[in-house]
Amino acid sequence: MISRAMRKQTALQNSAPVFAALGDPTRLRLVAALCAGGALSIAQLTAGTAITRQAVTKHLEVLAGAGLVNDIRQGRERLWELEAARIDEARRALDAIAQEWDRALQQLKAFVEK
């Protein structure tokens, strides 16, 4: 049987590529755009920006490698969409970290108050 601590550690390790991918401002902007607009083409993702389609494609491939986005072929066009389950998984990992911090702060508070 897998312990709770091992499950948390595994969840954190599985989320590391997500956090690494989101550490880039351009990729974070792309994820935000996909959150707001559903499946979008490269042309839609580059509209109104100075970033090239080739650069956006490379960023999307990094996000896809982390499991954050996937592409859909629609005729000759490639649309990109957010993989919401992967975001939820990362959120749960952050929630676990927050709980550990809360617990540690409560222990510190109890120690200081003694």
C-alpha cells in the first residue's frame, strides 16, 4: 500500500513539468488565452502580438510536452486547446504544499506561544 506521503511526493514530481512550462511569461500568456478562448489557431494566438508564429509553435510544443495543451486538426488548420485536467492536477499539488505550510506555521505558532 502506498503511503499518503508517497502519493503527495509523486503528485509533486508529476506536476514539476507543468510548473516549469508555466515559468515562461509567453507560455503563461498562451495558457491564459486558451483558458479564455477555447481552442485557438496559431494565427489567433499571435494576433496583436510581436511574437512570430514559429515562436508560438515552439512554446505550444513545450506546453504540449508538459501535458498542458493538445492540438486538434481541423482541415489544414491546427487548433490548440487547454488540457484542464492537467491544470487541476497541478492545483492539487499546490494545495498539498499550502496545507504543509499551514501545518508548519501552526506548529511554529504553538511553539512560540509556549
